Amino acid sequence: MSTEYQRALGRRIAQERRRRGLSQPELAKMIDRSVAWISQVERGVRKVDRMSVLEKVAEVLDVPLSELAAEAPVVAAVNEEIPDATSLRLLLSGTHALRAMLHPVSAPPAEEIRPQVERAWELTHESRYTELTRLLHELVPTLETAVRSAQEGRAAEFFELLAATYQACSAALAKLGEPEAAWIAADRAIVAAERTGDPLLVAAGAFRLGFVFMGARHLDQVEETARTASHALWPLVEAGRPEAMSLWGALTLQRAVAASLVNDADTAYRHLDRAREIAERVGEGRNDHNTEFGPANVALHEVSVAVELGDAGHALRAGSKVDVSVLSGERRTRLHIELARAHAQRRQIDEAVSALLAAEAITPEQIRGHRTVRRLVSDLLTMQDPPSPNLRALADRVGT
């Protein structure tokens, strides 16, 4: 291990520890090391020379091991399987296209399938993954058949529905912590979108792909995907097309979050300001390509960015101004999770637990299958000893 890497690793561990609101004694307790050991590692005067220890640090700080183990072999972490995620992965593993090619059957009219696609997105926004999984297991094979058996001139509308369906599948998998499977679904959505000839549908696919890269912490890919897509859309934004403005704004919010994750505050807030300007023109009440883009969603992302940058005060002030009534259940839950993280950074344990309980009341499936929530609850258990009854019960429900 080079001295330069050793020091860089120490700085990264210290940065991530502070971002999570943990003290050195708390981190030491969570990885079963002394406070002196943590201090020496963060100052770059001590090596982390065992992969098992580095894995534990990465797990506790919720950082991909590959970002810490630049000069060590990468060992994949083993995570508990979530049934809905497994079922969706199996759905993507099926050879539905081959069956449709070899055994063509007449598909229902697009008008009959469209309500099911809309329902899939309703369930995605509500984080009702069990129902969504059941629906997609029927919907994906139906649409794979429909795009191949459609009458001449009708295939594009089926490809549109297929693209939207794979986007919903990708969105759910990304939330369930399955970036590889989410990537497959997003890629299929883009391929289907290209067959429609609709550039906005292709841009929506790029937006979903950005979420996949975000979950995998491929932040350079988040930036490149969102940057190239938003630049391509800009002429349509200048022309005042609301759908293009929504997609451009949503992509720009992704760029803001990606910048915050590399601690680039100036870039993050610059992207937020530009998105806010477009959001004011779009207004609330639209949900173009299921982006939920508008002033409230920009405010929500401001909270996320502030939390990632470790500015809990800014996050809490911004969060108090968000009109959550215009957001979906999934978005309202996201706001409460971010507020809980901000409270944790300020060591306000009871307030953090209250925010998580509010989130759970809205979308229980999202909370109980959310990796960030599990890590946060684990942090709170370390900060509050003994834990309050509410915290202990919440920890039991999320499996911490």
C-alpha cells in the first residue's frame, strides 16, 4: 500500500464518517476497533492491511468497497436478498422475446394494455413492490409479444408501452438495491424507446439509467449520461416544450446529487439553481415521463444535496418548506429519510426516528427494503445506548 493511497484512504474514511454524523468513538465501536486506531487511519499514519477490516469499514459507511480498495483485491459484499428484487431479477432473466418470436400470438389492443402500464407506475411511485412484481410478470411477456405481432404501423405504440414498463422495472430495482438488474431493465427501456422514434422517450430512458449509475456509485457515468442527454434536449427546452423541460430538469437534478456525492458544493448548488429556474416555468401538477419534476421536487433535492454535503442545518431548513402534498408517496418518503439523515448528523436521535416512522407510515415496503435506512438505523442504535422502544422496534422491522 503506497503512502499516498494510505493518506487518501484516511481522508475518505474521515469524510464519510462525518457525512454520516458519526464520531470516531462510534465508528470504532461499529467496526470493533479502538478510537486510537480510527484516528491513526484517518490521519494516514496507519495502514488498513486486512481486506476483512476494509470490507467492514465500507459496509458501515455505506461506501462501495471498490472506492476504498484501490490497491487491494475487491471482494463482493453479501447482502440479504429481498424477495421482490429476486423476483424482478428472474423476470429479466426470462427469454420472453424468444418465446414471442417462436410462438407468436395475437396481443390485446394497446388501449387495453395502457392502463396496466399506468398502474405499474402508480405502484412504483407508491413503493408497493410486491403488487408491482406480480403485475410486471404478466405485463412484460404480453408486451414482448405485442411488439412482434402488431399490425403494420402499430408497433411504435407497443414499443412506447414496453419502454415505460421497463423503466418502471428499472426504477423499482434501483430502489431495491439491485443496480445490475436495474441496468438491464434501463437498457431495454432505451432500446424500446429508440424503436418508437420519440427522442423524449429515449431521454426518459437515460434518466432512469442515471439512477442505476447513482445506486452503483458510478458518479462519472451519472454526470456523462445526464450531461449529454440534457444538452441534447436544450433546444426543445428553449422552445418551451413542457415535457422536454421536465426531463431536462430531472437530469439536471441528477447532476446536482452526483456533484454533492463528490463533495463539489459549488457545482451541486449551481445545478440546483438552474433546475429551479426551469421548475418555476413548468410548475406543479405535471408528471412528464414519471419524473415528478417541479418546484417541490427541486426543494426535495436541495435537502438531499445539503445532507450529502454534511450541511444538516441547511437540509432541515429547506425540508421545512417543501409542500409534500404535491409529491408521490415514494417522494414523500424520500424527504422524510433525508430529514432523518440530517437529524442524525446533528445527533438528534428522537427526531431522526420520528422522521423514519413518518416515512414508514407512507410506504412501509420502501422503508423495510431500503439499504440507506438500514444503515441509518444501525447508526442511530450506536448513538443511542440503550435504544428507545421506538428505535428498537424500528430496527427489528428493517432487519438491523
